Amino acid sequence: MMVVTARDEILAALPQVISSSPDGTFLPQDVIDELRRSGSTYADSTIRTHIVSRMCANAPDHHARTYDDLERLPNGRYRRQ
């Protein structure tokens, strides 16, 4: 059985989130809202941590494994790398 990680779910939700944005950027809450609509069982805090830290290329390195999926922009917004 393959485990679907929080990162997998976030990456799968990003096309829908980005298509709803006029400039292709998003807030962590936008992703959380989309994952709730799709039935994710990950906690909001887990999703938020992945977006703002684990998956963010320009975030401080606080995790054993990080990814360069996202870029943090001003005003708490993010975009896909």
C-alpha cells in the first residue's frame, strides 16, 4: 500500500489553487481550504508547516528533509517553483 504524504496532497492541490489565483500566488490557507474540500485528513498545522517550511526553498532549514517546491514571497504569499 502506497502512503500519500502531506506533500503529495499539497502538490496535487496546487494546480486548482493556482488556477483560482489571478497572479498564480497563494496563501497557505488557500491550500488548506482546497485540501479540506478534497477530503484530506492532515491537520491544518501539518499542511501549513509543509508549505511555510518543509516545501519552501527560501525558508530556514529546520527539518531533516526539505524540498524546493515553493518560494516564499512578500505578504505571506507563495508560488510554485
